[in-house]
Amino acid sequence: MLQHRFIDSAISNPDKIAFIDRATNRDISYKQALLASLILARRFKKLEHGRIGIMLPTSSAGGLAVIGALMAGRTPVMINYSTGAEKNCVYGQEQCDFRVIITTKTLLEKTGCKQLPDMIFIEDIFSSLKSFEKALAFIKSKLPLPLLKRVTGRSNLNQPAVILFTSGSEKEPKVVQLSQKNILSNIDSFADMMEIRGMDMLLAVLPYFHVFGLTINLWTPMCFGMTSITYANPLEFKTIAKIIKEYKPELLVGTPLFLEGYVRQSKPGDFASIKLAVSGADKCPEQLRAQYREKHNIEIIEGYGTTETSPVISANPRHRNKPGSIGTPIPGTTVKIQNLDSGEDCMHGEMGKILVKGDGVMQGYLNDVEESSLRIKSGWYDTGDLGYLDEDGYLWHKGRLKRFVKIGGEMVSLVMVEETLNDLTPEEVECCAVELPDAKRGSRIVAVTNNEIDQQELSKRLSKELPNLALPKKFVIVPEFPRMGSGKTDFRSLTEIVRGMED
């Protein structure tokens, strides 16, 4: 069980620092973390049965609340506060049948979220502790290890470990319930493939409400007794580059947007401690790889995953990196490519749907049998992504199936259009392609940039690189693209913005 692996870390290394919390400038030892999580577990048992909402930033408090929830036998429901905190709180309560939400006043102020009736502030819990509660937690922490584990949850790897929500970048978020087995298998397989078991310090800036952040930034260091350097806002690039220089983490995991921001704010030598830099959640551009190579002699390792797979599906082996690919399946995970028309398995190099099977794959969407049966058949999860396997077994991602549009009877990739746009525009210009309805051809493509461009000149250059059907029929400027918590573009919101500009 995840909480039991954390207890093993705490008992083995009581004085080691578990969290270097840069939000509060406090260091929390494993011994202190164990006591705090036991205290929170006792409080949570009195608040709610079954599930409990957690809306906290990446911090020691956020991590301890998740651990405490599992110790209390409660399933933490992780609420995304980056895309509308109040809306997502209500959505989570409706979808998952819980009331209590553990949060903090500071986060409500920053997000502009009003206090809802069943919110409880974690700072109020800690400020109201009684001496007997602290004493009881201390006594529990001294129990024989088998008994301590027993009072913090009987071993059942099929028990739910967390409820997360898909990004909602294309439609309403789906509710994903991951089991203890799902997350533990992913942690162990990722650690073996990436050779991280001997590492000591990890930079944790990804949000815990995102599966990438929860599994890799929270549970991985807690399971292996590492120190987690936490900071709540991954978009504060200058501050995080300074944290890397000062605190010297060995493992850096992020999305391309975040990794690019950090390297831009760094100087040669600042990232000397980094032994492994992993990029996920979005395609890693070649220019980002080049920046890390040239400035820090670091080779970015790209991986691939989904919320439904806990998350890692594949990654490039550290010593057999094939830049541009998303690597080989992690141990215990099998990938196959299915032909879109026939449903047969594809040959090497043939593009089709990416299907995944393994211990990391969820059992299904919560309270949605129909969607679950559509996406999981005979244990194979349909990712909704397109790609192919090469002759060496490396997986290559070619885009979301939903990001293909049919124009004049032909399938056109929006990702292909975006990549071409980015290749032909200055580095500081961000580009995106969105689909809008068209009376004659069913759909049309609109190019979106965040800065002024020479549209006439760009159109001429695009016509030499793209087929006529894929050429954008219009260019619009949106100065700031809407983002998901992971840093990925919120395509649904961006499309609505562009649609509104035409009304």
C-alpha cells in the first residue's frame, strides 16, 4: 500500500528531510511527516466517510493531506484549482458523492474561489491541535511496524488510491479512479526503467491534482525515502531555476512548457546536480532538447502517459534514448497499434490507435459504464492517440485522434499544421490550429498565434509545406493561450475564444 511504503521510509530514515517546502520555508523530516499524517488521518475519519476532497497546492501540507486520507481509509478526490476552482469543487462533489473539501485560505484568495459550505482549512486543523492528539499520534508511530501498517489500512492493492479528473481540454473531464496497484506498479516500473532508486532529491512543482504530479512528484519520493523540494507555482520560472541552483535536485520532471521556462532563466552550471530530466504530458520540441544539451549538457528523456494509466506508458531508456520518440513501454506494460479501419494489429511503421494493457491501467471511469466499455475492451485501454511502433519497439506519437479533422473527405492532422506553423515562425511566437465549422466543407482550420506575424508571407511558405486541404483559412491573434494545470494548451477554451472572435 502507498501509505505503508511511506511508513517504511519514515521508520527507516526518521531524521531525513521528507519535504523542503519552499512555500513556507520549512523543512519537514520523515518523523514529523509521519506524525502529521497520523494526526490528519484521525481528523479525516471524523469528517467524511468514503471520499474526501483535497484542493491544496504542491506543498508539504498537500502531500500530508493525501497520505493522511489514505491512512484514514478515505479516497482523496484531487480537485483542479487551475481551471476554475469553485466550478471544479462543485463538479467533483456531484460526480463523486462527497462533501468535505480540505483546502487553504491562501489558495482561495489566489484563485478567487469563494468559501463553500463544506470546506475545511488545513491551517485551522493544525492550529487547533490538542496535546492528547499529538501524544496519540506519537504513540501510534511507536507501534510495531506490522501493527502500525494495520491501523493505517489493511493491505488490499485493489482499493482505490485516488480519484482524478482528466484534463477537460477537449470535453468535460472524466472521473478516473486509480487503485493502489495501479499507482504502485507505475512507480516501481518507472523507477526501474529510469534507474532512479539511488537518487536522493527531487524537484516537485507539478500539481498533485494532475496524475503526473501525484505519482512522480509525491508518491515516488515518499515510497523511496527521497527528499521532495516542493514549490506551488510551476510557472514562476525564475524562482524555480533559482531553487534548482540552490537546492540541487537530481531528478527534474516537467512538461515542455515548464522545462523551457526553467532553462531560459538559468545559466551554465546552474543545473549541474540534475542526473535525469524527464519531459511528459506534451510533445517535446527539438529546440528544447538543444537548449538543455548546449547550456547544461543534459539530454531530456521523453515519456508518454495518460491519467487512465497512472500515468506512465512508455519512456526512453536513459542509455538508449531515441529523440523524437516517446520511448519503449515500461516493464509490465504492453502496447499495440490497431488499424483504424480493420481493427487488426498494425505492422511496424504503420500508424493506428495506441492501445495499452498492464497493471497501471484503471478499471474504468467512475459511475460511467458506457464510456468505460468504449475505452477498455479485454483489458486493452484505447488511449485515443495515434502513433506507430518502429522496428526497435519504440513508440512514436502522431497526435490525438480527436485532433484530426475531416475536410473534403480527407483526414487532416491539426498537430501537423501546428508543427509546421511553429517551424516557420520565430521562436517567441506560439502557434496553434483549431477547427471551426464550415458550411461547404464541414470544417476549416484557423491558425492562432500569440504575436503579430506576416500572414501573407507565412501563407506562401505554408503552401509549400502543407497540402491545400490543411492550409489555415484564417489567422487570429490570442495574446495569452488558456492553459491546463499541466501547462498544456486548453484547446476547448481556445476554440471557444476563436469562435467568439468571429461572432
